[in-house]
Amino acid sequence: MKNNILKIEFKKYNLEDMIIEFKKTRKILYDKRDDMISYGGVFIGILFLISGVLYLNPPVKKVADNVIFGEHAVMAAFLMILGILVIVAALKEKIISKTPLASIYTEMKAVETEKDKKDKKNNIE
């Protein structure tokens, strides 16, 4: 009877290769950062809106519970307003690009990026 020995080959990973792969992944995430933030913000905003509607939904049992219903209504309104604000903040660049303020916004963004580059350059030296 022949012994079939299972041979396992281990791939050797160089530290340099791992660092290169990490840098590629980091660059991809950095390039898609704005999209991920906007999608995440819209998702969180929708969750706030849905929770506000669901929080407002339970029925009032008695007339004396109207005070409690008022507290629930205030909390529900707060959650819905918060959801709308989060969605607007997440989509601010798309909203601003549709208004006449788009050119002012792009100029301010360009100045900020130049300032950030100068700050990074000064910190390195």
C-alpha cells in the first residue's frame, strides 16, 4: 500500500508585497471616500426618518395619555428633522452644484485644498 502524503505548499508572502497591496487598497478607499460618506449619510438619514415615523405610529390608549403622545410626537418630529438634515449634509455637494453658488463653492474648495497641501508640506519639513 502506497502512502499518499498530502503535500501542502505555503506561499511565501513578502512584507513588501503586503505593503504594496495595502497601499493599493488604501488608495482605492481614499478615492471612493466621498461616495462612501454620501451613501452612508443617506442610509443613516433614511433610518432616522423611518424611526421617526415608526415612533409616531403607536396609538394612544386613553385620553390621559395625550401628554405622553405629545412627548412621542416631539421625539418623532426631532428624529425626522434630524434624518432630513443628515441627508442634506450627505448630499450637499450635489445640491450646491445645482444652484448658482456652485462656482463659489468650487473656488472655496480649491483654496482649501491648496491650504491643506501647504500645511502638509510644512509639517513634513
